Amino acid sequence: METLLNFQDILLQSVTNDFRRYLHEKINWDQRMIGIKGPRGAGKTTLLLQHLKYDLGDSRHKALYITADHIWFYNNSLLDTATEWYQQGGEVLLIDEVHKYPNWSRELKNIYDGIPQMRVVFSASSALDIYRGQADLSRRVISYALPGLSLREYLAFAGLGIFAPVSLDQIINSHRDLSQEIASRVRPLQVFAQYLEKGYLPIFTEGENEYLPKLEQIINAVVDTDLAYIASYNAGTAVKVKKLLGVIAESAPFKPNISALSSKLNISRDRVLEYIYQLRDARLLNVLSAEGKGVSKLQKPDKIFLENPNLAYAISKRPDKGNLRETFLLGQLLNAGFDVFEPGTGDFLVNDIHIEVGGKNKSTKQVRDTTSYIVAADDMETGFGTKVPLWLFGFLY
């Protein structure tokens, strides 16, 4: 146990309270078991350590942070560790990267049932289905999702300005006033361009020139490590999944031809769909389907996107600007908790509103016959009427 406490103390030395992810305020930290899922690099570890260091007050000495891939677990189980910590007066257990522990769900259930005085907070890969482990956790764990940074959070983290999040209704009905107020404090188009290339993950603070190489490492780690743990990938599977991701990235967003992808990769149609949805769960892709369409993982999505624009810069040398716009908007809407569908008219359908995406000269021709529509227009600081600045959707969360 002394080994784990020393490890924790070393990590806490470098943790600051300068910036908090938006999710911190939304979590009910009093729950007995909390799961936090998110992509690599989104800040899950920092979220746990900030909670330990700054939120627990006098109870801080009763909290223990552990990471599931620590060498401690070569000779100790998760359940035994929780039991020993409780016997020493512990009340809170923070477990990072729980998906790297072989029997994570069964032992979490044992901890929950066997040590009711212990509060457990764990982080996991986005790809982990918390409710479908070997043991039933559905009645025990409250799950939260931590996506990458919004444009609003990027500005705060970069020290460029603190702004409150806005609602979709505010964007639709008051976008001119909102954009003018924000533009009076920061040049939105300049920072938006920076964000699209290198601003989605907090690792941008580690150096602008290091961002894209590190993002490439994250992509490899998600496929080679996270999905290997969760979906039992072998080396051959990982190669095929990376090839599929590369093929998709060349033209995303696009309407997939599953048969063509199957032939190109020499794998079955069902396997292609399985890999697509695993990459979506791992937060490397987003998929879009028409409203009312089945959600089965054997159902072909109507359109496939990269999960965020930074991935396009990491995988492709010259990303298409139009694709970046759509990728950004879909990602921000999904991260903010909206259900987004493929419409018959326009690019996206959310809350019965048709959204067309384009440059500042984009017309309303495609959507003006619908009952409710807006145009999300790039290269505009301030919009007018139904033409809304695209960058403003980066303030949804």
C-alpha cells in the first residue's frame, strides 16, 4: 500500500487547479460508484486527481488513486486492494484506466456489494461498455462521458478568455448578440482555425509542434492497446482496423459502400460494420443515420465522419475544408448531448431543425423549403438572420 501512496503523492505534485473540464461540475461526486469514459488525452486522469487534491478537503487522506496497469496488480487484486485500503481507514478509491484490469466488472461489483462504505470513481476508455461486463453493473454505476475540448474550453485552457456555455436555442435566436460579445474579446476566426488543427485535446499545452505526432500516437494506442483489451484484438486485427480507419479518413465524411470496403480490406461485410462501430465507440469516428432508422450494429450508417477535425490533420496531409466544417459541427452537437440525424434536406437534423453547413457565401437554397432551418457559415465573425457563425457552435459545452 505504501507503494501506491508514494505513486499518488508524486502525481499530485504536478496537478494544478488552473483549468477544470466542464464535466467536473456535472458529476454527482456523492454517488457510491461513478464511471467516467472518454478518449485518450481528454483529461480523465487530471479530473480524478483534481477531485482528490482540491475537492475532498479533510477527507483527502482517506482517498487513494490507483491506475489499473500499475505493477502493483501483478501480485494484488483490485478487490484485495480496496479491502486493504478500507481496513486502513480509506473511504474513496479512484481507479484510472479500469479497462486494463482483466476482471474489472466482476471485482467492481464485489467492491460495491462487499464494501458499502467505499465510494469508487473509475475512468475507462470510451470503447468500454460499462454495462456489458462479466457482472451486472447497470444498477450500481452512474456513467459520465468526457469528450475532447469544446472551442469554449480551448479558449479557457489556452488563457484566451473565459466564456459561459450557450444553449442551442440561444445560438439560433440570439447568435448575433452572442458573436458580437465574444468577438469584442477574442478574434474567433483566428482561434477557430487553430482549434480545428490542434485544439481538441488538452495535450496542445505540451507544445504546438508536438501535438499532431502525439495525436498519431494516441490513435495507435487506441487501436493497439484499448481495443486490444476491450475487443480482444490481435496484431492482425489491429492492422485491418487501421487500414479501415485510413480508408475512411481519406474521404470522410462520406456515405459508406460497405461491400466496397469489404472487398478492399478482404474482410466480411459484418466485420466491416463491427469495426466501424468499435471505432465510433473508441471516439475515432462518428456515424450518422436517418431518424427512425434502426440502431443495430449490423445496420449500415448513412454517413461516416472522423470524430473531430484534429484527426483529419493527423491522418491526412491536406484535409478538405468543407469536410472539416461538417466534422466539427457534428462533433460539437454530439458532445453537447444532442441526437443528430441525417436529414432528407441539409446536412444535419437536430431538434427538428435542418442545418446546412458551408462557407460565408453559402445560400439557404438546400433548406429554405423546410419548416425550420439555419445555415452554419464559416469565415464569418458575426452572422445575420438564419446564417449563424459556424464557430459559435463551439460554445455549446
